[in-house]
Amino acid sequence: MHQPLTIGRPRWFDSLPSTNGWLRDRILAGNPVQSGTLIAARTQTAGRGRGERSWISGEGDIACSLFLVSRRPTSEWPSLSMACSLAVAEALGEFGLAGAVKWPNDVLVNEKKICGILAEIASVAGKLSGIILGIGLNVNMTAEACAAVGKPATSMALESGAIHEPGVALDVLARYLESLVNRWEAGGFPAIRDEWKSRAHRLGREIRVEGPDACREGIFHDVGRSGELILARNGVLTTILLGEVE
Ligand code: BTN
């Protein structure tokens, strides 16, 4: 049994191009970065989202990245971001909000996106060194800024009717991340699968999954032992590893 991971106190920056980019550049430059390092920026000038999209957040939101070194097989690493989205959804409960997880790793409140996660592999000279988990959580985003996102989006402030201090919210989130990541590290996705399913958006219902080369429709039947989405259509089950639920 190895040492459980400890997430240190977050290091806050006023402004960075991208918190994921800052960690990646340090690692690439050969600087030692400890597993459990958490950094956050009050503003990002070039925040990145999944699928080459940009990520816009304001000063009152959370843009943070966590670096992790895992002993689990790399084939299991994709489900680590699902442990993170579950941590965010559970942390939101401390603010009176009911978070749902949307496969693979978004977090919704009242069917609107409140958090996105960008997981990136960090490698030096072709050797994997760990995983960078970038988390963008809308804490105090205004209704106008949410409307400009283009897809249904919300924030903790809009859903709770109160302004929240991003530093306090991140400290709460860090506790949940530490617990969920340690459980994932000990037992992989199966260790958190039931909990993830209990918060899953549209499980058992009709969904559309936009994949890299195909768009599939069917019933969201299950998530497998590695976090893969299992879609049912006309009695046939299809396993989907990559994509986005629309
Ligand atoms: C998504 O597209 O839903 C993922 C968004 C991830 C945004 C976060 S904000 C902190 C970290 N730094 C980045 O540049 N992106 C991630």
C-alpha cells in the first residue's frame, strides 16, 4: 500500500495564460512538480477547453490545475477526470447545490454546465510523467457572461443567489478532490462507479453522443468498469470511449 496523495494548499496567481499550460511548461522544462500540486489563476488570458475550444472565465471564478502521478495503468487514466467531475459535483453540495455529472467529465446544475475539465498527459522526452487536470468552475459568473457561452451555462452564484469567495470554494473542492482521487488511485473507476452513476446526467434516457468520427443515438445504458459509456439501441450495446454527450 503506497502513501495516500495529499493535495497541498493551492498556489494562486493573479493572471496566467492557462493554468494547464503553466504546469505543462514547468514539467517540460524539467522542473520537479510534486504529485498533488494545485495551482489556480484569478484570470486566464488563453484558457483552453476540450476539443480545441477556448475557455472563458472571470475573476470571480475558479481556473485551476492539479498535477497527479498515478500508479494505475495508463489505460485507466481517462476515468481519473470522471473522479474529478464527481468531486466537483459533491463539493457543490456544500453550497446547497445539486451537481450532476455529464459523461465524460462535465458538471451540471439544473441541466446547465457549471464546470468543465480538461485532462492532459504530461510527458518529458517521450516518457509519461503524470496527468494535468484542469478545472474551470463558474463561481460568480453573471447571467450575461453565461449567456455568451453559447450553450446552457450557469454559476454557483446564479444557482444559489449568493456571491462566493473563489478561494473558499477551491479549498472545499480540494478536500473532495483529495478524497475521490485517493479512492480512484486505490481501486480505479470501479471504486467510485456507483457514486458516479447516482449523479449521472440522463442515465437510462435517450442521448446523442458526438464522437470523433460518428454521432450515435440511443439509451444511456451504463458506464463500464473503465468509465466507458455503454449505449443501447435496438437491443445492441455499443461501447463508446471518446466523445461528448449532447
Ligand atoms: C471544457 O471544455 O469543458 C474544459 C474546460 C477546462 C477549463 C480549465 S480552466 C483551468 C484549466 N486551464 C485551462 O486552460 N483550461 C482548464
